[in-house]
Amino acid sequence: MFDSLSDRLGGVFDRLKGRGALSEADVRAAMREVRIALLEADVALPVARDFVENVTEQAVGQQVLKSVTPGQQVVKIVNDALVAMLGAEAVELNLAGTPPNVIMMVGLQGSGKTTTTAKIAKRLTEKDRKKVMMASLDVNRPAAQEQLAVLGTQTEVATLPIVQGQTPVDIAKRALQAAKLQGFDVVLLDTAGRLHVDQQLMNEMKAVADVSEPEEILLVVDALTGQDAVNVAQNFTEQVPLSGVVLTRMDGDARGGAALSMRAVTGKPIKFVGTGEKLDGLEQFHPERVAGRILGMGDVVSLVERAAETVEKDEAEAFAKKMAKGQFDMNDLRTQLQQMQRMGGLGALAGMLPGMKKAQAAMAQSNMDDKVLVHMDAMIGSMTREERSKPALLNAKRKIRIAKGSGTTVQEVNKLLKMHKEMSTAMKRIKKMGGLKGLMKMFG
Ligand code: GDP
């Protein structure tokens, strides 16, 4: 799994990593190779395209950190984008409802649904100490119910006694009732599969979901089917409110595309992956670990993370020094804006300092959202060096020039200046109080 993708990407990045400087053309060339590698791994075309666009945009606009190479930085950007594509964080089963919590398993025939049902039951019993019952609702395939009973014996998990001639909805009702009476925490409903997605199957699933009100509806798909797995998932997503996906046969030689596209295409997290025929072959899906496995460059990623932290620390120290002197020009404001953008929040600095309330209010007034931050950055970018260090120079004519240069309005330029003034006044006040040391004293 992921081996050939990993090799391909490894080749691209090994060439980038060592280079001292990277031009935009270098990045674009590398990203073209990444795109081909993703497509060869069976990643859905729109997903691969979005991924590459997003990474290119970030990589080209990025300021290069001290102590790492641009290539290393690109590796980190790709890593983060991979993690995001895989769903960012591992998502646990939701079993927060009033017991018995129902987990409904759906999927095509042969996807590994029954095996996965038993694997999850075993995991919940052994790891989470839950009292679990399984019930097979598959009345079409001969011996499907017996298959689950056998797995129940193997895993020492209770199964609902088989009553011939019942409909799936009847069986679901009976399972719930039995589970309530006997104090089970979780009921796993293994629904019938089909060879293809068909309406009868969907209707049956909906009817079962209506009577059993599941906490989880997990779709089981076979990773070996690549693009098809994603198509099946998309079909199911449109029909039933899935809560997650289980990808089976991740131990096989699938190229990994299904795993990579699943989240983007369905919007649902991969909760588990099946890693073998045995009943302990089930793992929780961890996007970070999977991205790490694909890139195989964990050392580079942590190197860049450390470098970024150092830069933030350096910037903070330089800013503290200026503040102690009561200085605050447009360059400082820009640094602050960029930091806020990185922290993804408004007033992160302002809110922490006394005397900054007004500045914060000015920011809030300007309806500061991400777009505003970007505009402000563009306005400061359109100022000359002199203007940035002496904003008092900004007369009406200059303001018009800046508004034009940054694609904003004079009104917006005025708002920016007002905010700068408030912050600068606050800085002077801090200086009067004895600079940072005075501040510290105030905080005890
Ligand atoms: P169902 O028709 O969807 O219920 O599929 P089954 O659970 O009967 O599984 C079909 C076959 O796939 C069985 O032979 C399983 O042992 C096998 N299988 C299921 N999950 C995995 C897995 O994660 N890895 C491997 N290698 N085989 C699996």
C-alpha cells in the first residue's frame, strides 16, 4: 500500500530538498510530477488537481524560513496538505447515545462487511470493554446469518439468535429489543450487500435506519477497487446519511488512491482500515501517520516545524524590544497582521495587553475577517519604505495611490491608519508604564 506513490514522491522531493534556492518554475515542475504520481496511485482527478493547486499556491507565496531549505519547506507544505486531504484528525466511533448504540454496516457484497462487523465487535469488546451484540440482516445470501454466528463464536461476541423468515426490518427491531432487555451497550447491524448499488438495497437500508436510529452508519469499501471504491462511496453518500467509511484490504497491493480521495469525495472520515483476513486486522485511521508513511520524511517535517517556531520566537522578541521603546510603525503592524493570520484570529495580541482595548475595538469595527487581513497586508505592501516607517507622510494623494495599488479604497486605507494610530498610542502608553517590565509588574 502506498509503496509506489511513496517512491515516486520520494524521488521528487529528494531532488528539491538539497537545493539552495527554488524558483517558482522549480516548484511548478515538481508539482506536475506530484500530480502524475497521485493520478498513478488512482487518486480521483479533481482531488489530485485541487491538491496540487493548493500546494503550489502555498509553496510559491511562502517566505523561506531561516535554517531550512526551500525544498524542505515544500515537503512540509505537502505533508500538511496530505494530512488535510486525509481528514486532519482521527475520528472515533460515536457511541455517546443512550445505550444500546446502533452501528449499521453497509456496503457491497464481498467488500468485507461481515468480517469488519466482527472485527469492530471484537475491538469494542476487548479494547473498550463494551457489551456488544451482532445481528445479520442479510436474508438474501444463504448462510449469511450463519457466517456471522460463526464469527460471533470465534470472537466471543453475542449474536442475535436466527429466526427464519423475518424481514431485515423485523430482525433489526428484534435485535434492538433484545439488546435493551439484556443491557447491551452496542448493537452492530450487518445489512445485506448487493453486487451493485441498486434502489431496492438502498430502500431496505433506509427502512432499517428508520427503525434502528443508528449512531453510526459505516460504509465498508474494498480499497483494492481503487476509483470504483470512491464511486461506490459517492453513491451511498447520496442515499444514506453515512457517518464514516471503513476501507478494507489495505494490506493488499492497492495503490492507495481510494484512501486518499475518500474524504474529499464523500466528506466522510475514514474511521478504520482493514489490514488482514484475521479478526484483529483492523486499525484506526490516523491521517497524520498515513501521510507520514506516504512521504516518509518525518524528520524533514519536524525540522521545518522547529524552524517555524524559532522564527515566531525571534519575531516576538524583536517586537517586544520595539514595544519597550514605544515604537510601532507600519512594518510592525504588518508583522502583527501576518501573525494574526497565522494564528487565525483577531486581536490575539491586542486582547492580551492592557491599553489595547481601543485598538481591538478599531479592529472589530473594521469587521476584521481573513479578507480584511489580506487587504491590510496589500495596503501596507503598496506603501513606500518611507511611508511605512513614517505613516504621518500619508496625505490624500498618497492614500489614493495606495488604495489603487492594493485594489482597495481610501476609506479602507483610513481605517488601517486609524488602527495603526490606536496601536501606536497603546505602545507609547506601555512605554510610559515602564515598558514590558512595567507590564510584567502589573501582572504580578
Ligand atoms: P461481505 O460480503 O461484504 O460480508 O464480505 P466478507 O466479510 O464475507 O469478506 C469477503 C472476503 O474478504 C473474506 O474472505 C474476508 O476474509 C476478506 N477480507 C475482509 N476484510 C479484509 C481485509 O481487510 N484484508 C484482507 N486481506 N481480506 C479481507
